[in-house]
Amino acid sequence: MVEMNMPMNMTMNMIMQMTFYNDHNFKLYFDSWHVDDDTKYAGAIVALFLASMGLEFLHFLLKLANFYQKKTPRTVQNMIYFNLGYGCLYFLWVSLAYLLMLAIMTYSTGVFCAITTGITFGHILFRMIEPSTPLKNESLSQELVDKNPCH
């Protein structure tokens, strides 16, 4: 057990930002990543915008993997490779999502706008090129129509 000899009147003051602000002076992830001028701020905004679009790209890849996994034969080897690859991709997606959440917690208005705009643009972009999964089994669709008492 460690004892600390501190005077009784000593208090620890920690100030934590809890509102959005427009200052270009904050730390991003590490003490050494200190954004303190306009050039670093612009670089951080662009990097976070691209990272948030990358988050949506990883989400697109996860959907694409599910789409193509349904078309491949279900062998043990295919399932092992698919689950290992999918697990690694999911790990990257979750890790990047948490890193972006930590960046938003700096409460910088520019950081918040860059991340939310990047996620939105990424979603729109990758939604446009997402493979569609139409119902190709006509007998199944006809069965669904036959079961519906309205038709």
C-alpha cells in the first residue's frame, strides 16, 4: 500500500470541457498530438473527415462480405477464413469508431462537424455503390403474395 503525504488543505482541481467551443487549441489522443495553430487544426479536421469516411468504408466492406458470403459454398474452410477476415474487419471498424468518439469528446465544434459530415458523406457515397440484394426467388415472392389475405 502506498501512502501519500499531502497537506490537508490541498485540493486537486481538474477542469474538463463540457461544452462545445471554437478554439484551435486542444490535444487529440496523446499529449504529443497538440493542435495549437491553424495549420495543425486544418490537418486534424481533414484527417478526421477522411477517417470518418473510412469508418463508413469499413461498414460497407462488412456488408459486402455478408453479401458475398451468402453466395459462396458453405465449407468448413470457407467459414473459418470468412469468420477470421470478418472478425478482423469488425475489430478495425469498432476501433476506428471509438477513436472518432474520443475525438468528438474534445468538444471542438470543428472536430464534431468534420466527423459527422464525414460519416454522412461516407454513408451516402458507399450507399450508392452498395450491392443490391433483390428477391430473385420468384416462387418465394409468389408464396409471400399468396399468404397475404389482402391480395
